[in-house]
Amino acid sequence: MVFTSEDYGDRFAHFLGCRHVQVDKARRTVPISGTQIRANPLACWDDLAPPARGYYARRISLVGAESTGKTTLAQALAEYYHTVWAPEYGRKYTERKLANGDAGNRWTSEEFIHIAETQCAHEDAAARRANRVLICDTDAFATAIWHRRYLGDRSPAVEAIAARHRSPDLYLLTDVDAPFVQDGARDGETIRAWMHQTFITELAAWRRPYRLLTGSWAERLAQAIGHVDNVLATANSEPMERPL
């Protein structure tokens, strides 16, 4: 049997070789349709199942050098939009390295591959729980840059993970015009300018849209909210890129 609310259900069922059962044609019980969802998925959010939410949720990724407020902004944006955020897995991984007695400067490409893959998996899982927009504290694209920072060269494997994973609808790049705060795990104070310029260069090379956040924390938050509002206001029915 095939169950639909459509007039074309009989013919559809005929080609499937089964019987058509029409339900709720007037859509009184479930006042939504696939056509409505495709036309404006964000407006139909409460009627979407988690996999569909994961597909349609707009994604915003915060990237930048160390101690530029990415995590604080990610948490604040998630609270402002009543949604969830995907934390930086690489940070947790680094903290475990330090706790195990590793000085933090002996890295392998395999570790960055693991970090990139795990970050993507956590992001996709969080998207299913998002409220129209998912805030990401970094992503696999940024992991590829951190590979260059620690190992001095590109990682084709990490960059391939970033290339095939769904791109954010917008990157928010935090400027280095903020004081460096040492939290016990950071070691990149002297190369923040290099990291910042590398992000700008690579975002342009990968043709990924971004906006620069500058000034005080409050100013950065206000700028970020404005940029996210614009993404939500101009969102088309389909995400910028489909996940593979």
C-alpha cells in the first residue's frame, strides 16, 4: 500500500503495483505538505523530522586564530538563537594530550585526520537537534589550517575531508585585534597574525563566504548576529551545499 494526501496517489500506486490509501486530503490533521516545506523549510521547522532538520539547518562556522573569542561567541550565538552549537573537538583532543603528559607539539597527520572526521560527525549530529541554524566552533576546513600550523605542510587527506563535507552557509572570522589570554593550552600568541592571514587567503582560495568580526566582544557579537540574521532572512529552500 501507499499512503498519500494527493490526488495523484492512485496513479502513483498503480506504477508501484500496489493499492493507494488516501489520508487527510484536506490536511486538517497534519496541516503541512512537502510543497510547503520545500518552499520555506525554516518556516515549517516544527513539522520536520530530525534528518530533515539536519539537512535544512543553516550552518555558521566560527574560525580564527587563538584567543579571538570563537568559543565564547559560539555559545552566545547558540543561546541567542535558542539552538545548539558544535564545540571544537580539536580543543578537547589537545587537552587530553596535555593531560597525558604530551607537550602538545608532537603531532601526526593521522591525528588531524581523526580530528577532522570527528568534527564533521559531531557537526552533522548537532544539526539534527538545531533550531533552524547550527553554530559551529570551527570545522574541518579550519583543521586543515591547523595541520599547516603544527606540521608545516598541507594535508591532502584533511583537505579532502573538508572538501567533501557540507560547507557552512557562512564563516565568521574573528580578528586578532583582541588581547591574547593564556588558558594553559594555547601556544600561538606570536603567530596569530600569520594564522589570521592564512584564514583569509584560504577562505578566498576555497571560495567560501565569510565576514570579519572586529572590535570588542560586544561589538563582535552584534556583528555576528547581524550576519546570521541575514543568512536566515535570505535563505533559499535548499542549503548552500548538500552533504554527500
